[in-house]
Amino acid sequence: MIQLQHISKWYNVGGKPTFILKDINIKITEGEFVSIMGPSGSGKTTLLNIIGMLDLPSEGSYQFFDQAVYDLREKHRTELYKKNIGFIFQAYHLIDELTVYENIETPLLYQDVKSSERKAMVSDMLDKFNIVGKKDLFPSQLSGGQQQLVGIVRALIAKPKLLLADEPTGNLNSKQGEEIMDLFQKINEEEGVTIVQVTHSEKNADYGHRIINLLDGRVESISEKPLKQV
Ligand SMILES: Nc1ncnc2c1ncn2[C@@H]1O[C@H](COP(=O)(O)OP(=O)(O)OP(=O)(O)O)[C@@H](O)[C@H]1O
């Protein structure tokens, strides 16, 4: 699904290149659940944003299914992203002025899905994730865990093949965090959604089949993990 080759990213700081990522080579197969770990500043978010097509590297190539991502015009890259990728952030990034229902509906508006179809899709998701009763509330009226759940439902509504999550449980207590990780596991196993998450937590990383450890912008090691027993 994903093949990154010789990906590097640098910024010019005071006339000198400062490397954020250096010669990253990673393959991710459809259906995998991968965790990215590493100390603060090691380049995790930058790598996730490159995988999510939100950021461009300074060098290297990226194959997403049969598409050479950097050969595409920006418009086509955006279409590829919108069609295939859902993003979840630590700080939820919900729109405060919109209700739960409206927040979940937003990605469908960008995809020009018809009104009647949107209604059916949102209702279906509200039902599936047991949040029908919250649909008219605003984000400020929800707990952190509930807000993240809405963020996840919003990321999933357009049926992405790839779910990217940057510290998805960073603002949650351990019980809420565990619920979100269990949900990720379910989405991965039952729906076949490929997941790549950045995490500081060993416990959360263990939910993945594979852990990629970054250090100073390089892949320091990759460890395969047995599936977590439930
Ligand atoms: N526009 C920029 N110009 C210069 N340096 C940058 C820029 N954006 C990011 N960096 C640097 O890139 C490095 C990697 O950042 P990144 O957010 O990818 O790290 P991270 O591993 O996700 O860290 P954390 O765990 O703290 O979130 C940091 O040292 C950061 O200062």
C-alpha cells in the first residue's frame, strides 16, 4: 500500500540544512497496524504528515498503491488523499461551532456526497459507535474521550483505507485511551483499515503489528509484535 524510498526532509536554518528525516525506507502492507515511536523531535509527526500527504519531503519517492505520489499534480494528490486517508489528531481538531452531527458530516460535504446519502451515512455511524444521543451537542459539551471518538468517527465516515493518528490518546486518561486503542484494533481487524499511529506509549504501541522506532530522523529499529491478546 505504502512504499517510501529514500525520504529525507530538511529545513535551511541559518543557511545550513537541518535534517528532520534522513533516508527513510518503509513499506506498509494493506491491513497492517503500525506504531511509530521515538523521542520528542525525532521526526514522528513529520513522517506521519508525509505519509498522509499533508507535507512534502525534500527528497525521495512515495508510492501509494499504484500511484507515484510526487508525480501527481497537487489537485490529484488531494483527491487521492481525500479518497483514501483519514486523520486523527491529539487535540481532536473538531469544529467548536458545529454539533457532533455536523462535525461528522463535514468530510462528506468536501466530497460532494448528496444530502440524502449524507444523512444516511451519518446516522449509520452515530448508531454504530453508540453516540446517537450526543448528535446535537457541541464539542465543549463532551468529555475528552467522547470528543476523540467523534474525531475518529469523522475520520472514518468517508471509508478511508488508511487511518493515520498522531498521539490519539495524548489528552486522554488511561481508561479512555484503552477504549480508543481497542476501537482501533477492532477497526483494523474487522474492517481491514490500515492504521499508522504515532505514540509515546509502549502500551499503545503494542497494539500494532510492527513498531518503527525513529531516532534523530532515522529508522533506528523495527520490531514485530505479536497481536495483542484480548
Ligand atoms: N518549519 C520547520 N523549520 C525548522 N525545523 C522544523 C520545522 N518543522 C519542524 N521542525 C523540527 O523538526 C523536528 C521534528 O519534529 P516532529 O514534530 O516531526 O517531531 P516528533 O518526533 O513528532 O516530536 P514530538 O514527539 O515532540 O511531537 C523538530 O526538532 C522540529 O523542531
